[in-house]
Amino acid sequence: MADDTGTGTGAVDNESEPAPSGPRGQPMRGDRRLSGQVFDHLRDEIVRGALPPGTPMAELDLCARLGVSRTPVREALIKLAEEGLVQIYPQRGTFVAPISIEAAREAQFVREHLECALVAEAVRKIDATSLREINEIIARQEQAQREGTPEMFYEADEAFHDAIARVSGHMRVREVVRRAKLHFDRVRYLSLQDAGRIPLLINQHKEIVEGLANCNETHAVAAMRRHLREVFRVLDALPAAAPPVVPATARRRRAPRQRPG
């Protein structure tokens, strides 16, 4: 990526420096390539709303905050742009992309079809141990509701769907869902800021578990479908509140070209 983020050229392009400390004090170093770790962290911040739509993503600022050199940040921004999570404007800068309604709906389509298939398979394989594990996850969700911690609920929500995938024996399918649902998750996480929605989601999870416990595939699949379609309530409310596609700082008009002659 060319230097189109308005950040200058003051960073060193190498990945052999001492292990830097990333956010939350965790070193951004290990077996995985550093740019992949930077990508994962920034993607997570965007999905969870820590970096809201329109936030500038200047390379040098990110280097300083994450404690890494410019190369992994640049590579991560390119990949984030490919995922539709940031927008790059030559000579203007790089910004967190607005939530894409179309991308979120496509992600929901993928998730609904695959996760309904997973829960149908889980009905045939569920046992007492797995059922107890899933109910313990719901107990964590209820604790998150009582404590008013949407972050904790989000983690437990992911664990709930992971557990069903494990019971089904198709964790690779769950990984496909995870990769496909980035834009869906931006909406999903936004919806958790409304504390009144969490009890509804917990009750929907309990309905899914009821179908699993009774080995009732029809009930479990229908409950899963209702649960995953809940996001449409949030999607339908987004267009009026969504930020502009082009951030104000990037909407400067270019001088009109002079016609020849």
C-alpha cells in the first residue's frame, strides 16, 4: 500500500525488533506472523465497536499504539480493506468503514443456513455431558445480564454456538461461519448495547436447548432460525442512523479538471 494514509515515513520496516507489547499488555509476537496478529486485533476492535465507523486509521498512530513497525500495520490495513472493514482514500487517509447493510444480510444468510444444519446434526448426537456444558454457558450469559457486561455476554454467546458445532462434529463448518459473519457481528455487537435485548437472546438460547434436550430437530432448528433472524430488527433500524459512506475528513472535492483547448 502506498503512503496514502497521511502518516509520513518515520517508522522502521522490519519485524526483527524486540517483542513489542500490544493492547492489554499482551505481546504481539509468537508463532503467527506479526501482521496477522495486528489484523486480528484491529478486526476485533472494529467488529466490537471500539473503533467506530469513520475512525481514522493512520499508520503511524497505529504503530505507536500497538508497539509495532509500519510493515505489519500496512499489511493488516490492506487485508482489512479487502474484508470491507476499512476504506482507503488515496491522498486522504484510511478510515473504519460504515456498517454495510448488504454485507450483514449476506452474512446472516450464510450463518442461518449453516448453523441450522449444525443444530440439526447436534440433535442426533447430544448427550448429558454436552447438554450440561451448554447449560453452564447459558448460566454465564445470565450472569453477564445481571452484571451488565455485554462483553461477557458476547463471549458466552460465541461459546454457545461453538458448543453446538462441537456436538455436531463439524467445527470446520463453524469456522466457515466465523469467517463469513464479520459484518453480521458488527450489527450483532451493536445490538448488545441495548441491555433489554440480552434477556430475549438468552430465552432464545433456552428454546434451542429445549429442542436439543428433547431430541426434537424441528423445534431446535426453528428456534435457531428465529434466534439468528433477530438481527433483522437491528438492521432495519440502521440506515437512518448509519454514518456517511465517506467520512467528512475524506469528502473534500477535487479541483475540476480543465478541458483541453
